[in-house]
Amino acid sequence: MIDNVILPSTTREEWPLIRQTIVGRITESFGRPGRPRPAGKAAYQELARYEKHGLLHIHLRYHVIGDEWNEGICVVPPGVSAVNPAPAVLTCHGSNGSLGKQGMLDPENLPDRAYAIELARRGYVTFSVDQYGFGPALEQAAGAEELARKFYQSHPDWSLTGRHLFGHQRALDVLEQLEIVKGPPFGVMGHSLGGYAALCLTALDERIAAGVASAGVSPNLYNVYRGITSGRLAEPQFAAAVQQKRGRMPWEKQEMIALCAPRAFLMIEPYNDPYNPYILPTCACLEKAAAVYQLLGVPERIAALIHGDGHTTIASVREQAYCWFDRFLAAKAQADSE
């Protein structure tokens, strides 16, 4: 069942308290790291610079939490410098095994995912980072399930979803420090698991001004049991709450989308996705969340693009996503600088 986020009689003054309650339920399901979160700016180091696909690539290493560090590739458009900074977009990869961040950076072999390169050619600084459990870390492990098992041994009260969100927030911490970047605010875009990451960041980090989630928004009601039986739970606290409540979700995706308001959010979903064949409930989530955008007076900042190309993003669909950033990120960055 897709419940309303707000009632027709809800006022603007009532929304902040409703929002706070939703944030509490969602973050509770993500768990907590069980150790102090790093204070201040994220430490980072430049590992290398090189030209590829006609663009400058900067390979960075940055601190996440404890003794854990991560790596990312920053792609810089021509003409961008400390005296001429550009708006930035964090590009989030999907479930692609040891490929990790490279899945966003290969227009020759993976053109439907090369968001980082195409956005850089459009004038945006992009930052592609390895999500926890993917990229080089997976190559050094005995597989994804073993990596997840070790994670929960170290963080029994956290979740992989919470760890992914935190890792991306630390990537935003790095972007804030780069002189070539104009912002915050930033943009975020991802596909599949990366699409869900883009939704989470847009909803829960106010440094995001515009988010695009491709094939990453499907109701928990249609996903949770697949997760419970997969052997690699992303959100064990969430699953436990579902079981305790005999199948009722502790929160649903229309609530997560509603948290994005008033920031711009574009949902791209195929109606023939083999991983999420139930498009009507997904659209219902967006419809319920749109009521909050209406309440806040910004109905133009939420939109959906439904296509029949399956679990991918062809060129014309990607173009619509990039236009979204031109409208709500680049324009805002320009206005802020004037």
C-alpha cells in the first residue's frame, strides 16, 4: 500500500515536523557506524593526473572513517580552473562488481553509463567514486557476501546502505574543498544501485541541489523480500522492522522522495525493467511525493521520465537528465555567482 505523505489539509508550517519524523524513521533503518564520525573536512590526496577522452582526470584518495580510505576520479572540463570553477556532479555507479567507479568513465565500452565523461564534456566537474564493496576492494576480497559479512562484524549496528550514503557524503566533503569546483550546491546522478544512492543523497544531504535517479526508485514493499532472501542484506535493521511489523514497511519510497523537496529531483524509470517490473507502484510513490512539492510551491522541481528501453539509459534519455542539471544546477550556480 502506498500511503499519502501528507493530507490535503496539511499546511507548510506543519511540514518541517513531518519531515523530521520521516528522516528519523529512515536513518533508524540505515543504522549507525558505532564509532565517532570524522569531524571537519575530509582529508584527501592527489594520486595522479592524466588526459583521457580529451579530458583531464584527477585520481584522488580520501578518508572516509576510521582507517578506511576510498578512491575517486575527478574529470575536469576544458578551461576549468581555480579562477574559473564549474558546478560539480557526483556520479554513482551501480552493482558492477570490481569495475566500481570505472563504470562511469568509459564511453567506448559502457556508453550508457558514461555519465562522468558526458557531463564533463557539457561543462561540469564530475566525481566518480567506488561504493563500499565494489571496485578494488572487491578484487581483494573473497566475494561480495564475504565482504558484507566482515562489514557487519565490524559494524553490527550499521548497514551497507548507510555505509554507501556516508561514503558518498564524504565524497561531497572532498568536492567542497576543490578550488576548481563552484559549490555547494552540487548535483548527483546514478543508475540502479547508483540511482538509489542518488535518491538518498538528494533526500538527506542539503548540499545537493539537483538529483537524477535512473532505475533506482522502486517501493520497499516490492524489494524487501528479495533482499531478505539474497543472503546479503543492505539494511538488516529495516528487514528486522518489517518482520517485527509482520510485513509493514517502516518507511516507503514516497517519503524518501518527499524529503528531496524543495530540491530538484528527476526519476527515470523503465516500465520493462526485469529488476523492477512493477512500474505503477513506483509512479504512485512519485505522485504522493509530488504533493509536498506542490505544498512548498515548487511543482516544477519534480519530474519523471518513463521509458521502454529496459535496465539502461540510451543517449536521448541521458540528454534529458543532463538538461535537468542545466536547468536546476548550472543555472543556480550562475545565479549564486552574480
